[in-house]
Amino acid sequence: MATIGPRLEGLARELGVDDHVVFTGEIDDPELVALYQRTELFVLPARTVVTPTNPKGEGFGIVFLEAMAFEKPVIGPRYGAPAELIKNGHNGLQVDPEDATSVAEALLKLLVNPDAARAMGKTGRDYVRAHYSYDSFRERLREALAA
């Protein structure tokens, strides 16, 4: 894992975007909250490859739920586990992570339409509260045990 930071930092330099990217390294919970509060949207076009021997990618997508909990619209892959959380056009946008144009178009769509982005963020927050809150889990457990 230690090689990921330098590799990505080098890629950012190579692409000429290093002045626009911040690599924080490990952060604590208060810093994470502050970062979510400062962002306009959350983007993780993760490529998921599911194989019996070497699965790669976003296994569940809890970071998407975290971002949604902070009312951030999300952009993520249209396949894999995150696609089950991202309701395309409602709480975020699904993209083909292999297609840079798809990702760029989604970014532009949200950045030039801040009202739509804010509405998606609120929908995402409501989705997390309805399906992933403690109360929601407790109710589903109660229903499962009663069956």
C-alpha cells in the first residue's frame, strides 16, 4: 500500500494536475468530516473486477454512503456494488470508469448545475437515513427476527 501515494502523486505531476490535487495521507475522523463538509461532490469511478482468485475494486461502497450522509452528490461506477447504492440521476451519477469522457461529462453536469447537484445530495442523505441508519438496521433486524 505504501507505493500507492507516490505512484498517484507522480501520475498527477505527469498529467499536470498536481496543483489541483491534494494527497492527505492518513487522516483522523474530525479531518474526514471537515473534508466532506468542504467538498461539492464525491467522485470515485472505481473499476471493480470480481474474480474468484483476485478481486479488485470497491467491494461495498461505504465511502459513497459516507459522502451521501454529508449531502454530497456522488459519481461512481455503473457496475459493481456502488451501482446498487447510486441511483443514477437521483443521488448521483453512474459512469463507465473505463471511459474518461463519461467521467468528465458527469463532473461537468454536476459542476455547472449546482442546484441539481444539491438536490442529488439531499436525496442521497435521505437515502442513507432511510436504508443505512442505525434505526433502519434495527427495524430490519426486528422484522427478520419476527418472521
